[in-house]
Amino acid sequence: MLRFQSRPDRVFGEILHAALEFKDDEIDMHIEGSGEDPKEWAEWFPDLAKFFSPRLARDTISRILAASRDARIHQLTDYHWYIVYHCLNYFCDVHNDLAREGKTGTCSVAPYEIGQIDFDYIVDHFFWDTDFLAAEHLLDLTPQHRQQVDVSDEAWSLAAGLRPHPDELAIQIWEDEAGWDAEPDEYPSSGTISLYPRE
């Protein structure tokens, strides 16, 4: 399980896994078809190509996916959050288009038939912040000011256009579960979810 701002419900967990798998499969097909040609990689995956080679992106997504399926809680860095954000954003766009065009207004996501997915809700509800998307204005902050406003070193590196150091891609086990409420999941284990989240 990944440590989000709020404990993931069943439906979001399936959406997350589907989004990561979808992008992982796309990158695999790209590597098989185009190798690691940097121009083609940048053309087809502009957001990921800024910071990751095709193989590093694929390997990082695979590690995030494995951590998300583990029973233990895992802490991500801003480089991981950057990937998760773009995977979810792309998946939700594709899913919502297909659901709109389909006869039932839904598409399959593991054990669910899901209608429209509200990506903005996902970001607001599950992401701690989106500092990893911040533009160059973060570069004007001193290290002391970055600490005061709680901007991570990785968010600053992303703003600077720096590729990740291996240490910045380490996924840590989160031992403290404080703040994770134990409320029962409001969603069934399968079935039709006409809108995520429910109104």
C-alpha cells in the first residue's frame, strides 16, 4: 500500500493499479518497437522523458506498483509522485473518453464497471500536495525557505529539471500508521460504480 494523504478506498486502489499497469504496458510496447531512441521517447512520453529514460520509467513504475500491492505502507518521493500523477491523469482521460462513448457509460477496471472518474478529486483527496509540478519559481527559494514552506529536495530538483539520483527513487517502508483512520470502506468489492467518487 502507498501512503497517501487519505487511506485509499477499494475503487481508488483498482484505478491506481490500472493506471500504473496501463502506462507500464505502453512503455514496454514503446521499448519493443522503438528501442530507447530519445527523440521518439520524448515525442510519445514528454512528461516522463523530462526525467526518466524508458527503462528507468518502466522499472520505477513496476516498483511503485509492487509497493502499492504490498500489505505494508510505503512512502514515495516526489519523483514517484510525479509519475503517479501523470499515470493517473492519462488513465482517467482515456477511461472517461471510453466510458462516454460506450453504451453503458462505464468501462471495466478490474472487478468494477466505472463511469466517469474525477481526477481533480483524486489529486485533492489523496495527494499531499503537487509541489512536484511547481515551475521554476521554486528555484528562487533558499534551502532555509524551502524547509520553512515544506518543499522537498526532490520537488526542487524536479523544478530544476534534474534527473533523479538513485537515492531519490528508493521507496521506504512507513512504520507509523498514525492518522490512517480505520473507517470501513464504503464501496463494494465489485460491481458498477457510475461515478467516482460518489456524490
